[in-house]
Amino acid sequence: MATRSRRVEIDRVEVEKSCRKETKNMSVNRYNNIVTISPEASIGDAIATLINTSSFVLQVAGEGDKPAGWLDYLDILKIFQGDPDAAPIRSRKVKDYIHMIGNEDYLEVEQELAGIKTWLQDRAKKLPYFISQDKQSSGVLSLEGLLAEALEKHTQEQERRLEIEDLFGIVIAEAPVGLAFISPAGDIKYLNPLAAHILEITRLNASDLINIAVKNETKIIRTNGRSYKVWGIKSGKEKAPGYLAIFVDITNEQDLFEKVKHAQLEAELALATLLPDQRVEARLRSIVEYMDEYDAGTGKIKVTGVIREGVYRHVINILRLVAELSKQGLTELPGVDKETVVKAAIFHDLAKVQPYLQPGDVVDPRESFEPGYLHAFRSASLAKGIYNIDDKTVSIIKYHHHEEHDLPEDYPLYLLPMYRLFRLLDGLSAGITRRGSRVKLTASGTLVHVREESSFPLYNRHFELDLYSGRTGIKPLL
Ligand SMILES: [Fe+2]
Ligand SMILES: [Fe+2]
């Protein structure tokens, strides 16, 4: 709090300094010089000087450089008023001297000061007589009144500004983020208590923070058992050039992330124990998957990433989905056998062969990737010939890339629910593995309810599949 108060105090001084500077730099002069006449000059000369200089007052010269005093138009009028010889002049009619109201005399006096200032400037040295358009108000502007109003406004605005600065200071000081502002020369101009604390324990200095901002980096710093995220922004403001460094304590999020990662690893280890031997595991781990972008115009794909151990992850993700549905009782349905689906998951892509591609490669997928049914047949053969997998599982593996209408005529009908379920899980796991999709499955009787959300909204899906009839019902995405 002491830091904040000190800062606010510094800011007050700066505001006051800048106000003084503003006054000095103002283009409007605070006074106009007036003409000096000799005390020996005649009243006629004085009148002529007033008229020629459009002035209302004259300075009267004295000894040396020192003026003796002043004389204004009222003093001259008084001379005429008191002199009996001036009676003929006094008897003249006002109507012979009147200024008729012109366009330049109109002014809405209740408007903002800025408008009145412009009106006055436009009138140059003419008397500030005004009249409103509706003739409701007229008169001569009061310099004292206008000045008092301007000063009042200025004071109010200054108070409001200081109040906002105080509030801003409190918010920044108490904010759960650390903030530091660094000048281009590397001086720390502002530091809230949290930023001060983090800088102290992380030993970061001003040039580290400028570097982070210039390189547009985000750094995670771990120290004293806590984690902090730091990033910076270059200020584009002409009046406040520099860098803003932002610190956030992400210890809790980081701990949670580590816990989830650990739980995920444990779950994976548990699922991996289902694999029959190390050779199967090694084979699955050796097959990559690719992330890509499809160009509908050319029919080609651009490789955007390589997922190491892609098929292994894909199998684990299918097993996870099986476990989720099994928990909901789906594998108690006649014709849906958990053990068969698990075995099919383990072996179905075992003989998959992927091309060697690099991120950035653009290829025609029909040329670079072999048709899916080839690895399905090979995998089925390996499962049967080497691992003595039963015929039901082998049939599911063998036809996992076949559409239902392309299945051989003698495909056993009783296998269709599992075939449909397996193809569903295979596809969903591909989305999880290759596109980071989130999948929510709900089993109800023979129905599997699916909600898939991908980081590519184009792939979002919401539907139901009836495992017995094969019917699919599309649901609204919301
Ligand atoms: Fe496959
Ligand atoms: Fe697969």
C-alpha cells in the first residue's frame, strides 16, 4: 500500500507540474499591451488614441520609465458629462450612433465555454455585446463570470482525474495480477506489489522484461514452489512509450494440470496392460499418425503435424471409450461383448503402414496412403495367424474399413452391433488423437448418444446410433 500511495503522490506532483506547463504554453496571452500617452497630451489626443488603438484604457507616462497612471473611456465620458460646454454634444440623439444588431452579435450564452471562446475570438476587438437568437438573453459578457466558471470546471476536472487515479491505483494494487511498466530506457516506472514480489523472487530485471515483450514471448517461471506466467506488451501510446509486463500466479492451474496428466498416464498404463505382449505394444508405438489440412479445391492434403506413437494413442483412446460405455452397461447388451471390442481395438491397426511425410508436405491422400481395407485385412490375418484371435474378433478387424453395404453377404448378422460400435469408436478415437476432439458418450439400451467437439468446428457432431438397427439420428449441435 505504501508503494501505491507514493506512486499516487508522485502522479499528483506530475499533474500539477504539467498544469503549470500547460498554462505557460497556452497560445492566448493573459494581457494586451496598451498605449502610453503623455500627461501633457490633450483630451482630444487621448480620444484619438483610444479610437485608433481600439482600446478602452490608456497608460499615462510618468518620470523616466515609470508610468504615472491610467485613464479609461469612462473618465473621458465623465469629462463630457460634467462640462457645460459639452451640452450640445450631450443633447444629440442616440439613434444617430446606434450599431444595428448584426449576425456576429448572436450568441447562445448558455453553451459550453469553448463555443463562447470561439465567438469572442471571431469578434476580434469589438465590444463583447451579444444577443440570443430568441432575444431572451442579451448583454455584455462578464469576464469575471466566465473566468470563474472556467476555473471551477478546471478544478472539478482535476479533482475527478485525481479521484480516478486513486481508484485506478487501488484496483491495480489489489489486482490478482502483477503489473510493471518499463520505460524504453529500461527504468521501471510502475510496479504493483504483486509484480514487485514476483520480480524479487524470480530475479527478473527490467531488460529481461523488455526482451520478453519485444520477442512477444510467454514465459512460465517456477520458483519457491510456485509457478508464474509472464508476458509483455509494447505500449503504442505516444504519451506513455514503454513496455507493460504482466505476471499471473498459475500455481493452482499448473498443479491441477500435473495431476490430470498423472492420472491420464496412470489410466493409460492400466489400459496398456491389456496389450498381449511387448511386440504388439512396440509395433503400435512405431506407427505415426498425421495431422493435416484438406484442400477441397485440389483434393490434396497438407501435413501440419506428425503424431509420434499415433496408432498406440489411437488404440488407448478406443479402450478409454470402451471403458466409458462399459461403465454405462452397454457391454451387457446381447451381441456386444467387451472382450471382443477390446481385442479388436488392440489388433485392428497393427499392420497399418504409413507413408513417410514431413510437416508442410502436400500430397494426394489417394496416392500416398494405401486404402484402409488393406491394413484391415493384414491386421486380421496377423491377429488370427500369430495371436490365435477368435473368428468373431477377426471379422470385426477385417471389415473395420468396410461400409455396411459393402460387407460380404455371409457376414454374420449377430456381429453387426459390435461392427457398428467398433467403427463408431474407431472414428471417434481418430478425432481425439488427430484433432484433439472431446467426445461425450451416453449409452441407453441399444442407443449410443454421441457429442463430439473439435477445435475445428467443422468436425463437431451430435447424433445417436442404434447398434441393433444401424439407424443414425442427427441431433442439433447446440
Ligand atoms: Fe484402421
Ligand atoms: Fe483405427
